[in-house]
Amino acid sequence: MRLRIAPVDVVVIGGGAAGFFGAITCAEANPRCKVTLLERNANVLGKVRISGGGRCNVTHACYDPAELIKHYPRGSLALRGPFTRFQPRDTVAWFERRGVRLKTERDGRIFPVSDDSATIVDCLIHAARDAGVHIRTKVETTHIAHDGAHFTVHLRDGDSFTCHRLLLATGSSAAGWRWAHALGHTVVPPVPSLFTFEIADARLEGLAGVSVENATARLRLDGVETRTSAVPALQQTGAILITHWGLSGPAILKLSAWGARALHDCNYHAELEVNWLPGQREDALMAQLTDHKRSRGGQLVAAHSPFGPLPQRLWLRLCQAAEIHDEQRWAKLPKTNLLRLAQELQHGRFHIDGKGQFKEEFVTCGGVDLDEVNFRTMESRLVPGLYFAGEILDIDGVTGGFNFQSAWTSGWLAGTAMATTAKPPADPSGRQTHPSPAQ
């Protein structure tokens, strides 16, 4: 079978947020540049469609690059410069210029006013087509060749594309990492990030759905052997949700992100310490419990939580864990039980038995080594003409729109750079040729 080789200026592999943003940016910045985007699946922007429970958490209302990078367990230093060039404020402006109205929720997350991810998907697809990006779906790249001057992208159906500029934006994909490695790059071994904790504990049984709006979760890795040379700050404060299988919620998900590699190294078995009342000093908590014992002596301890933010059902379980029976009154409460109750409230220990899933996010810790990428342009430092964007890199953020923001930023930088450096390859006769972009 004779292979059909189509010469183009730029090929983008990956039809997700980073790939689309890179392709659109390149084509808009240089209308003479012929850009082809290749996606293995039948539909593009699959992760955008399902993110945020189908609403699409576009970005986060954090407009100071120095603060913004604090939300990235991996890649924070590398992203400082890029965020001074394209940050959440620029993302909001980009979508609003194209008719997409966005809103900021109380926790800083930014969504389309429509609360429908289709709004974002349609905007990106229309922008790509208006810019002349040639989108091909249901095409599987088998391998990529590089002869020092141009790249040849080989597809399973026999077609090939040659280009001088290639953007790999394949997300958390084994194939993308394999191609990057074959082209000479180091790939930091990928492990899961953003996941829930599986915990089998009597204190949590039957409490699925109960949440505490402000609690502190801390990973205790004392004595746990890990390959991680520098363990990050393994403590997070925020909402914690009790589930059928253990614990979830923003505080847990952020903790899983910061502790992703350390938890992987200990096979997801570790101790978790939970402070259900992080706003209380230990001495103040004991004073309040002692005062309650003195002033509410005739009341049943388990009948009512003296701490407003703490759900009553959880209070009852913590009382039981402190061996306070249902008929125990405050006046007769032994000091040993009072101390145990304080311990449960602020230093409760739970054993993590494994990791669960966070259905709205698919985030990986690991990817192309950041030292091998120029973060002014997103071009490889090893292979001229090769660019990276999005989660193929060893970059990941916590939940809240931060992973999308790094995708928009890295895609924009790569697209801008490719637009200024792309040049059309010659066909075998030496002429400069382009295929007509399919709309």
C-alpha cells in the first residue's frame, strides 16, 4: 500500500484543552500557518466535557502569579514565568471575547454562566475551525520519526504527516510519554494524583454524606520508607466529606496531590490525622470542654455537640470513640474520657488502606522532565521544533481549575512560539505545498 504523506506547517497531537488552545493560538497568530490537530477518539475535548460535574471548571480566580503557583505540587517554579504572560485573567478575557460569559463562585472556581461544559467545548471547536485548524478525529498515531529537519507522524491507517513543528499535548497518556521518550526525553514515572482515601473505620461507618466545612488533614509518614527525597507540606485545611469508602472533599484531594508520590511509594498505606476543629487552640478546647462539664452538668454528653460546625452524627461517633456511653452526663464525665474526647476532636488517627477515585478529575503526577523544556516557548531543549503542553509534562495542580489553567497557559505559549517559527516543508519536487484544511 502506498502511503499518503501530507506536508503541513504544524501538527498537534491531542485534542484536549492544551492541544486545542495551542492549535488555535498558532493559527490565529499566523493565518498563513497550516495547522493540523490529530485526536485518537471520535470526540475532541473529552475531559473538558466531563470536568466539574459537566459544568467545566475553566480556571480559578487567582490573579497573582506568585500565589497561583502555590497550587501546583509539581511545576510551580517552572510556571512562574509563564503565568506572568498568560494567567487566569487572560483566560477569562479569551473566552469572553468569543461570547462565553463566565462566573466566579465563592471558592474562587470559575465556570461558564450556562453551567454547561458544552459552552466551552463549542467555543473551542468554533474558534479552531474559524482559524482554519484542520481537525482529524479517530486517527491513531503509531510512531513519530525525526530526521533532524522535520517530523513524520505515522498513522495506523497508513497516512503520514510531515512538519517542522510538532506539539505533543496528549495529556496523561502512555503513548504520549512513549513518543517523548523515543525522541530523547526523560519521563518522570507517572503516578496518580487527586484521589480519595479508602478508610475502614467504625467512626465513619454509616456517615456517608456528612461533611465538615473546615477541617485539617495531615499525613503522618513517620517511619514509612519512601523513595521521595523531599516530602512536601503534607497538611491541608478545607472541607472534608465522609463517603461510603472513607474520606474525600477538597482538603483530602489537595492532600493526595501534594502527597501523591510519597503515598505511591508506601503503597497507599499511611496514617491520617484529622483535626475537626482547626480554629481551636488545644488549651482553649480543653477549657471549653471543662466549662461545658461545669455549666451543663445535667445534660447528656452525646446528646448535643457544643461545637456548631461539627455535625451531630459525627459528634456522637467521636464520643463513642472516647468511650463515652449514650447515658453519660457531663457532670459525671471522668477526666480521662474528657482528654480522649479532646484527642478525637483534634488528633483523630485514621489508617489509610488504599486510594479511591475522584471521578471529575483524571490527574497524574509525572511526565516529561521540566528541565528539558524551555518554558518561554514550551519548546524542547533537546529536539528543535518539538513542543509540549498540558499534562504530558511533569506538572499537576490541585482541584479547582488549576490543571486547566496550566493547559491554557502552556498551549498558548507553544502556539505563539510555533506561529513565529513555523515554515512549510517542501514536497519531494521541492515545492512548498499545503493540504486544504477540512472544516
